[in-house]
Amino acid sequence: MNDDLDDLKAMMATPKPDAQRRAADLALAQKNFENLQGSTDQPRPTPVTGLNGLWTGVTTMLSTFTSKGGLTATTALVACGFLFLTPTGQDMWQSDGSRVTGNEHLIDPIPESDAIPAETTAAVDKALAEAPANFTTPAPVEAEDFDDSALTRPAEARGRVIEVPPAMEMADVQNMGDVAAPTVAPAPAPNARRLNTQGAPEFNGVMPSMVDMAPPPLDTNTERFANADSNPLKVTAEEPVSTFSIDVDTASYSIVRNSIMRGQLPPAEAVRVEEMINYFPYDYAAPEAGGDPFQPTVSVIPTPWNADTQLVHIALQGELPIVDERPALNLVFLIDTSGSMSDASKLPLLKQSFLLMLDQLRPEDEVAIVEYAGSAGQVLAPTPASERTKIRNALNGLGAGGGTNGQGGLEQAYSIAESMSSDGEVSRVLLATDGDFNVGLSDPSGLENFIADKRDTGTFLSVLGFGRGNLNDQTMQTLAQNGNGTAAYIDTLSEAQKVLVDQLTGALFPIASDVKVQVEFDPTQIAEYRLIGYETRALNREDFNNDAVDAGDLGAGHTVTALYEVTPVGSPARMTDPLRYGAAQAAEESDELGFLKLRYKEPGADVSQLIETPILRNSTASTEAQFAASIAGFGQILRGDSNLGSWSMGDAIALATENKGADSFGYRAEAIQLMRLAESLGRN
């Protein structure tokens, strides 16, 4: 008893006001609070009260303790706040091992066997009463001093320790929040206890300093991107045919922009050059009425970065039907409301984005909403788009918390979409997520098989990505490519306007399915070639004629651009030696360098149709082709490709500036600004 009182008095020694001490105290309080909030692999319930309200209660308690003299903010917090930091509305564990839910108990009761002895309590009261009357306490802790944005902690934050002062020992903690009840062994010494929320007690006999107790930095960047090595150079005499699927996704460009605007160069694997090129609308020749749903245009232009090679520019322009004549649209908003979506750039921006789109829908369109976190559930039954207030209220009522059961959400969304479908209507699931699936089916191969089985029902799947740090672009690409849909990344409300308002018709209404491109180069005219981009869209040569092989879809009004860099026969730019045996015989120069073939299906059809056109040498270098080349160069520089020689970011800027064109929405001017910023960040 006397030892306990002596220890307590030593703790109560009057400190001098110290700003650094106060800052360190606050850091420890923040650390202990965060440790108690660490997430688990299990779905996490959403607290009933916000963190600001919780911190207000904690700071009131701190002020009460410090006003009695001598107790620092940290001592008061870890002594008394420990029992109160479990969020209300979550499951609790009682001391007898039973579990209670909701608000039945706000704190765990302390068994009588572990209660603080009455004599110890009396000693504490006496020591507090004898504290110097003129003791100066640190300034009260304000709730706004704390950052409450991180509602869900990454896996690395689990198992952090909570420091408990010796004079305030409590019952062994069985569980905090929604973490499964661990077993905590008694501390080996009476002067300090270190409780590990994973259940493994640790003790070194010495209370750590404030510096030692500061939480280590966490590497929370778990982003994953879908990409592959740059396409290799091909020798035409050995491999004259190149085959790939079209790609109208734009996610990569938006991710690149987001990185650069944050003052960072994007990871090389985040750069898919074809998606950067296809981000922009182009003024290509439109198809003739009553003909094929899209028109191909081919031109050959000088390569900006190599005077001895050429670029073959392939352009597709989809038809744009009259909006009033489009079929009715059945939309299922599948919204990720897991804990990882709490950031302002995720769920809040997602809500704003969908609200923008509502005004573009017609009365005959229908909207349903499904959310998924630890489990999936219908938030809004199929509702006519004319009932905008009802839809808005359902969106605004969504909150983030729990795991990420993407599989459950997809299953329910597809089921609802199928129930909404009628003949002649278009049904689409619009998935909005950061792509971080951690409950249910989560690996790309499993998701690919699941989506492939569902796409035959006639329901399309598009994916909208939000947020950074744990962005799973790989999963998003898998879903979109196998769900007959598109993938876009939304980092600003302006991007939401582009994707969901300005280009809504193209994003949601397909005009051609399984569009494949095959190019055959004449080895007597072209010695070598390489396809720029489309690494993740490569197809085998035999896939072109196989209608069972899936490929990309083309939406109404969409444009698609592809670029080949080709080396003419006899050019000094040739990188490989010609074969001594079996080499193609030299021929006179011909206007035909190769042949382009395209296959597509009408939406819902099983048999493809064929379009063919020659690739001719003599053509005009249009503004559209030159701007596409500048973006191709930009993307290759960001990837660190070695095919550009001394061509620099400054050269890309000059080429884009010269060929900016009308630029009605300012997208090209923005790209030029991004190039300048990337140059300043060190990518030349």
C-alpha cells in the first residue's frame, strides 16, 4: 500500500508548463486511441456516434483530472479513458466471456476480483487533495486538435500496445470493439503492464519514454495496377500479324493526373499508354448512316521521336444515336461502403458523382442501389429515375464502415439487374469502389471467372474507381474487361462530369461488342514494328476469328486510337539484322504497307462481322493523329521506355501545344499542363 502511494506521489510531482511535453502527451493519447480502433479482417460495425463527439467526452474527462492538480493529459487518459474509448453501437465482451451487442453496455464491467482496492482509491483521493493549489496544468485538449479522418486502420496497425500506468492497473482486457476476445496473461512485474490487443503480452520492466511510445510510420500504400512489360519489337518476316482487343477505358490517365497533381510522378506500372491516348475525344470521320456502327480511318505519319521510322495511326469513330431514341436504361448502383471508403475522395465524392448523373436520366429509366461492406444489402428497390428525391435520399444516407464483401454485392446487383430487364432495354451494373475486395471472392482470376459467367445474361458491368492509397486497379480492370464494360477513375467532380454527364451515352450504351483488331504488315515494305500500348489487351492470332473469345466493347460516340511504330525496309533505324536464309525478297516500293481487319458483334449477337481496309503509305498527318502521338510519347516517358532516344518531355509539350485543336472542354490544355508539371518533377 505504501509503495503504491509513494509511486503515485512520484507521478504527481508538479511539472513545469512545457509545450513539448503537452504535444508528446497528445501524441500518446492519439496513439492509444488509434490502437483501440485498429481494424480486423472481420466486418467492422459503424459506430453510432462520431469521433468528434467521442473526443469531446474524453477532453472533458481530461480537464477534470488536470484541474485537480498534477495529472498530465496522458496520465488521465490512460488511467480513466481506457474504459470509455470503445465506440458505442459495437459488440462488447463481458468479463465472463459472454458477448453483448449494440448499446447494452457502453463499457465492460470490472470483476470484483480485479477491482481497485478501497485503500488505494482513498490514497489517490488524498494525493489529489494535497496537490499544490497553484499548479499550472496544460491547456485543455480541444477536439479539433485531433485528426478523426482515419476511421479504418490498415492491417499493419493491428496489435499495437496500450500503455497502462502502474497505479491504475485494471482487469485484463478481453476485447475492445469488434476484435475477437484475446487472452492476456498477467504482467511479470508490478510497475508496468503492456497489453497487446492481439493477446500477446510484452514487458521489458521499464516504462518507455514519450519518444519510444510514438507510433511508427505506417506504409499504407497497397495499390495494385494491371499492366505488363512494354510490347517488344517484332520482326515482320517472322511475325507479320498483330492482334489485340480495343480498349476504351480511361482510368490510367486519371490516375496519372491524380499522382502528378499531388506532386508525385505516377508508378510506371500505373501507366497504360492506350488509356492515356483514348482519354481524349477526337474528331474522326463518322460512319455512314445505315452502315457499320463505327468507321475506321488509317493514316501513316512521321514518328516524332525518330525520323527514320513511321507511325501507323488507326482510328475508330463510333456512331452517336439520337439521345431521345435510345432504349430505356436499368441502372444498379453497386456502392462500396466499407471502412476504406470513408475518405473524402471516396464515398463523399462518389455520392456527388452519382447525383450529377441523375439529371441525365429519363423518366422511363430505373435506378436501384445496393451497398456492400461486410455484407451486401439493397438500399433502394428499382425506382423510376423521375423520383429523384427518393434516389438522392438513399444515396445521401450511405455511410462507410466494415469489410469489403465485393462478391456478395456483385451477386445481389446482378440479380436485381436481371429482374429489371425487359426486351429492348439496357441493363448495367455501375460498381463504385476503391477495388479493395477483402471478403468473399477477392483474387483477380476468381473474379474473372465469376464475371465471365454473368456477362452472358446481357447485363453489362462498368467500374468507377475512387481514392488512393489502397486503390486496386488490378481488380477494377479484371471486372470491367470481363463484364463487357468500361473502367474509369474519378478523382475530381470535374472528372465525374466528364464520365457521367458529358459522355454518359457512350459510357452506358454499347453499339458494338467484342471488337478485335488485326494488322498484317507486308515484310517487303516493313522490316520491324511495335504496338504502342495495349499490353493487357493482347490476343492470339487465332482469337481473331474465334467468336467465343471475349474482347472490348465500343460505346455510342466513342473513339478508339491505336499506334504502331514501324521501320521501313532499308531504314537505318532497323534494330535487327535481316535473315540470311528465308528472308523476304526485296520488292519495289508499294503504297500498301499492310492490311487492317476488324471484327465486331452487334450487341446481343453471337456471330461477328468483318471490316477490312488497306494501310496506305501516302496520307496526311492530321492534327488529331499528331496530338495522339504527343500523348503516346508522354506515356512512354512516364513508363521509362527506352524507345524514344533523346526525345524529351519538352518535345512532347511542343507537339501537343501545336496540335491542341479546338479543345472544347479543355482536356488537351490540362494534358499540356500535366506534362509541364511532370517535367518539373524530374521526368524529362
